[in-house]
Amino acid sequence: MFFHIIMRSITLYILALVMMVVAGCNLSANAQILGVPNQTEFTDSLKNEFLHAPYFGLYKDNYFTLGTTLGHVPDKHNSDVKFQLSIAQRLTKTTLPLNSYLFLAFTLKTMWNVFEKSLPMRDINFNPGIGWSFPFFSKGRYAGKFTLLLEHESNGRDGDESRSWNKISFCGSTMVNEYLMVHSKFWIPIVDGGNNKDILYYSGIFQAGAAVTSPNKRFGWALTLVKRKGWNLNFNTILEFNWKILPNDNQYLFAQYYNGYGENMLDYNHFHSRIRVGMVIKPKFFSEF
């Protein structure tokens, strides 16, 4: 039954995927109008990255942060450490149709109560997945990248604290120019966790955002909005800032502000408004969201 749902859903959404491709090509045309400097070199670098990138590498941002709840006096109950480790293993060379490739991805996100006795890990979220990703180039310009992703997310617990769900996710991103990337992701949820049947009202049904870098690539800003289920304008908001410490390194000082629900699986229905600072290591070209 599960695989029947997957195949039927893929068929229903293939037209939406094609529309995303067309939109990406239009954005590429806009980049030509903008007259991005060194665009040819940038496009060549992207092509080379897709064709010859290492099989194993970073997937999402890898960060370690410390923070507290806004509007409250910091204490051991409202302050914590949040860190994320995210990797991907490429399964094929770019010899599939549309220069596409298959990959495995795994992201681990941890909420760590370092100010409490014995420093307990509040929640550990496991997010493995398998994806099919392909880039698009139009008239020598990079148009975008699209990914079909089958993913699972859970916190590995049992009993009343068990949380889990599965998603068939459709992801798209486009470099409008060398400094601005826009991205979106929507998913077909398959909620199998008995204790989180209402998770869509908190962790959302789709997301969209943008990431901006400075011309010298030393500074970056990112905004992601996650739409929760319902017709009202209810979003989880993630605002990030990063500053590269040394010009030729890949380590950044990092600040993240999270406002909303669904920050972790255990407390998915608890509201959080927390700001954290720390360090982040980013993928070379693309941070997945």
C-alpha cells in the first residue's frame, strides 16, 4: 500500500515538477538581463561541481549553536545547545537522464540541555532519505536544481515520546544571480507516528525561502518560511546570518533565529522563539533546506 501511494503521488505531481522546471528557466533568463559579472565562469564552476564533485560530502548546513528564548531571563530551562550534522553520499555519476544522479542523505539534529544536571540530550532527530537530483542549464546559464526525495524523520524513542513521519518531498532551487538563491520544498506526508497525528498543523506542509551572499562571499543571510496546515497565515520563521572568518576557509560565525513550532520532533507542538549563535560549515555551492 505504501509503495502504491508513492507511485500514484509521483504521477500526480509530475506536472507540477515540469512547471517548476519552466519557472527555473525563466529565472535564468532574468539573470541574463541582470548582467551578472563573471556569470560564464560561475556557470562553468557549477557544471564542474555537478559532474566531478566528490561522492561523499556535506548536504545541509553543519552547525553548533548556543542560545536562549527571547523575552525571558536566560536560565537552564529556556537555554540550550542546538547542533546539526548533515551528509550525503552520491550513488551515481551524472550519466542518468538530464545529467541527474541518485544520492543518500542523512541529517542528525540535536537539542542539548547543557545547563541542566548531567547535560541531557533533550531530543535527537534522525532524518535519512534517498533522492534523485538534476540540475538545469538554459542558454549557458544555470537555471536551477530539482530533487525528488523520499525521507523519514523520527526521534528514535518509544512509548509516549515516540515521534515519526515520512515525506515524499519535491525540492527546487534557483540561482537568480551569483548572489541570490531562492528555494522551495513541498511534500506529501505519510504520518505513521501514533503520537504526532497532528504534526502538519505544527511542522508544516511546504516551505520557501531565499539566501543572499555578499559579492566577496564573506557574508550571508537566509530566510525560510514554513507554512503550517490551515488557511490562515501561520508560518514558522527561520532567519540566519553567517560571516566567513577567513577568506579561503569554509567556517563561518553563525546566528539563527527560530520562531514557531516544529523545531524538533519531541516538542513539535510547543512554540519556540529562540536565538542562537555559534559556528557553521557550509556546502560549497548549495545548502539544502
